[in-house]
Amino acid sequence: MNLKLRPCTNEDLESILFIEESSFKDPWTKNAFYSELCDDSGCSRCLVVEDPSCSVIGYIVYQKILDEIYVKKVAVHSQMRKRGIGHFIFFNLFKEAKEDGVFKIVLDCDVTNVEALRFYKDLGFQQVSEANRDGSLRLENKIGAAT
């Protein structure tokens, strides 16, 4: 599949919200995504994955702070999962991180999301904390671990 990763625009928000609402039990609002798009600090990025028909089929929101990237949100359309799209997103994130001198990538994952935890561990992420009050685990990948 010929995929394209590009910066998110306001026109993508409805597609992102559809994916978000079908992927998370506590989804972000349109305003939450909009505030990421309007971040003037240059730290936050929102990227979307387009398929050959230019449909948005996934996204990632992350923040780069010094030598670390914190992944705030990542999701793939439910009908497009298990087709390598998540790997495509993270392959590009790892590539960008290495080019920018990032030391590690950090994210939180719901402790009950066994598929996501397995996916992240396959990418070289390791658990670095016990579940917190909201039921999420902190995972990190020191760049180079499995890229």
C-alpha cells in the first residue's frame, strides 16, 4: 500500500475525530486537536497517514522536548489495522527522531490494551513504570533499540 505521512490540517479534523472516537474510551475533543495544530511553540506535531485515495487512515500527535519525543496520541482507522500502518507511522517517527538527535521516545498506553502493548513492545518499547491512577503504563524506546 502506498502511504503518505503529512502534517495535519484543519480539513483533517473530522476524519481524525472519527478515528479517535472509535479508538479510545476517553477520546480527545475537536478543540484538543485544534490546540495541537495551533501550538506556536513548534514542539507539538500532528501528522496524518493518507492512503492512495487521499483518505486519512491514521494519525500521530507528539511533542518534542529537547532530546525526547512524547507521543500524545496515535491511532489507525479500525478497518485498516494490522496492515502495517502503525509500523509505517513509527518507522517515520524513529527516522525523524534519529535525524533530530532525539535520545528516546516515550508514550503512555492503557494497561488493558493488550494489542497495543504487544505492538509497542515489538517496536522495542519497554515498560518503565507501573500503572498509574488512570490505568496507563509509561513505555519508552531508547532510539536504536528496535528500529
